[in-house]
Amino acid sequence: MGGGGAIPRMEAAVEAFRIERDSLGEVRVPAYALWGAQTQRAIENFPISGIRFPRDFIRALGLIKYCAAKVNRDLGLLDERRANAIMQAAREVIEGKLDDHFPLDIFQTGSGTSTNMNANEVIANRAIQILGGAIGSREIHPNDHVNLGQSSNDVIPAAIHISAYLAVHERLLPALRHLHEVLLDKAREFDDIVKTGRTHLMDAMPVRLGQEFSGYASQVEHGIRRIESALPHLAELALGGTAVGTGINTHPEFGRRIAAALSEETGLPFREAENHFEAQAAQDAAVELSGQLKTVAVSLYKIANDLRWMNSGPQAGLAEIRLPALQPGSSIMPGKINPVIPEAVMMVCMQVMGNDVVINMAGASGSFELNVALPVIAHNLLQSIHILASAATVLADKCVCGIVPNREHMETLVHKNAILATALTPYIGYDRAAEVVKKAMAENRTIREVVLEMGLLPAEKLDEVLDVRKMTEGGFVAGMSGGG
């Protein structure tokens, strides 16, 4: 039997094979398969992880092959009959109809040649079917026709850029914008709630719950701008450079024309790389985007962890907010509810941070004219984009939207907080204020009680100075006149 033993089989004749040939000789390929000899060899050579290229990447390959056939037809390099059949087959790849015929592991040759040839063979054989021919007949050739004017060395880097740009544009940015709006809504809703601020996890001066949420919203907004800043570099495509960046065996206008065709097809501003040697030897645009994704992951981790802390309790923790109760939290403790969404988001963020380390190492693995870790860059980058998008959506819809503040609890505690003595320092000085804090905490009394007992400020002035709402607005709580 052919294959590495882990290939999903179609319904038809799993024991039937056909013979295909490549430069190394004959290969037995499952009769149902649209792939050919080179794909089959890769199936057998790389039975490593079972992790396949994601849908976005296969879609990008289909887009490249579709636009290549169109451009080569328009340049007079490919006859219309073959070109149209290739375009129809490539359209099926774009739409996901042929995904079962892309079985290769991401851990393979570092150029991704096996996956480029997988696309070439599948599209060639499907195009032959469309023309009424027999699979494997090579009436449409995977190299001579489908791969015309291309090399794996410019196709795979371009597919990384196209798939990542599409995933960011269609999924991640909309998800982050949605989370940003939900956080802004909560910032407005919670603006009148004054609570105890915290630094070093210790009591600090009062803040409004809405101010905290405005900070979270700003983190997400900055993340959106960071990701957007990486997109112009991602829009550059290596296509037209072929084997080593010189453009050997392709039309001089191919790179410009295929970038324009891809831009028209997707509505995104793709363009030919400014320097084909950089575009193929390096993956700096992918590394840059991954770094921005990591920054967003750090932001979401911080937000999710804060929500987890504020929700802690409900009796022995901070208990400032209540997160939506989504599922039982314990197999042994009845009634326990855990912050499952923040925890899931935090794990997503950990994965994205780890993915960035791999992408950094992979990006550094360019040797002379070619990066040789392209498949793992594609996998990790697209995984980071997708799980961040899903995590942002889940955090917004299943957590933030349903947050209920424990208003009375927060406001009671903030008025008891001895750290409020900080507002007294413009009037009684730092040392005397520290003495007040120490005495209040030792005797379990309020700042107001201690200040009045010590005769440091009159009651009317003290009420003005200890207005916790005004403390959240900066500056001096009251004018300096009348201070002791």
C-alpha cells in the first residue's frame, strides 16, 4: 500500500493504485488521489506530525495558481484551453473543494517544494478531468503548465504573505475591533464605580472601574495599529523571482502582473517585491507580524489575568466583578464556578508567544538565496492569527459582555482604605500622612477618624480632601488654601 499510513482515504477503492512517474522513476499512487508522484514521495518521506497546512494556506496556493494561469494566458505563454481548465481547477482549490488532496505534513523540505508540487499535481490532474482526460496523462503538466513562470522558492513565500494578510484582514482585525468596542462599552458603563487601585497587588489610590477598562480597550486599540503597521511589508510578494530571485524562466512582466491579478482577486494591495533577493532569502515580514501578534498576546494575557483576579472569590477573594457562569468548575466541589474564558485566553497567548520563538528561529534560517524553514513559518504564523482571533471573540462575547460589577463591595472597601491618606500629603506632609496610615491600620480605623482625632484638618476640609471620586481625576483633590 502507498502512503505513510496516516493519509485519510476517500470512499473509492482504497486498495487500487495507478503508476505515476517523476525524475526518480515510478511511484504507486492511490487511484482516487489527484496528487502525483512527487506528492506521494513526500507522503512516504515525512510521516512526522500529522499536522497539515491550514485552509488559508491552501487557499493562497489556489489563488497563486489561478492568477498565474490567467497571467500566462494573457502573456501568450499558455494556450487558452489549458489555462481555463487550470483556472477552473484552481478555483476549486480556492473554495476548499479539493482539500482532501493536500495530505502533506508541514515538517518537510524547508522550501515547501513538496507542497508546491502537491498543488501543481492536484490542479493539473483536476484540470485534465475537467477536459475529459485521464488522471496522470499529463495532457496538462504540473511543472510545464501549472507551475509555468514560478518556482517553489517564490510561490511558498508568496503564499505565506497572502494567507497571513487574508487571515489578518478577514478574521483577526475584525475580532480585535469587536473586542475593543466591547471593552469601550464596559468602560463607559463602569465609569461611575470607584474602587481600590492596586500596584504590586497591594492597595493603591482609588481608580474608577471604567478607567481600568479604558486601559484594556487602549491596549487592544494599540494592538490593532501595530498589526496594521506590518501589513504593507506583508503585501510584497516574491512571485517573479523564481529559483534564486533573478526571475530565470519567467516573463519579465510576470511578477508585476500576478501581483496585480492577486490584488484584483482579493481586494488587497498586493504588489511585486521591491527586491526579490530579500523576498526569497528572508522572511522578515513574517517575523515582524509574528512579533506584533506576540505583543497582542501579551496584552490579552494581561487583560484576561486581571479579569480573573477581579473575579476571584466569590467570598475569600477580591470579588469585585462577577464573570458569566458558563460551566461547573469542579468535579468534587459542588457549586464552584471557574473563570474558564480568561484561562483559555491566557493559554492561547502562551501558544502565540511560543509560536513567535519558532518563527524567529525559522526566520533566521535563510541560507544565501532561500529561507529553508518556510512550512513551519506558515503553520505557526497562521495558527497564531487564528487562535488570537478566536480568543478575542470569545473573550468579548462570552466574558466581557456579561461582566457584572460588585459595586457596593468595591465602594465600601475603597472608603476604608488607609492608602487614602496619600491625598493628605499636600496638606499635612508625607511623614505625617505615613503616621496616619500606620495608626489607622494598627487600630483598624478609618483615615478620617484618625485625622480628626489628631486634629490635623477640620471635618469639612477633610471631607473635601477624601472625596474618592475626585481622587480619580488627578491633580489636587481640593485647593491648597486652608491646608495644615
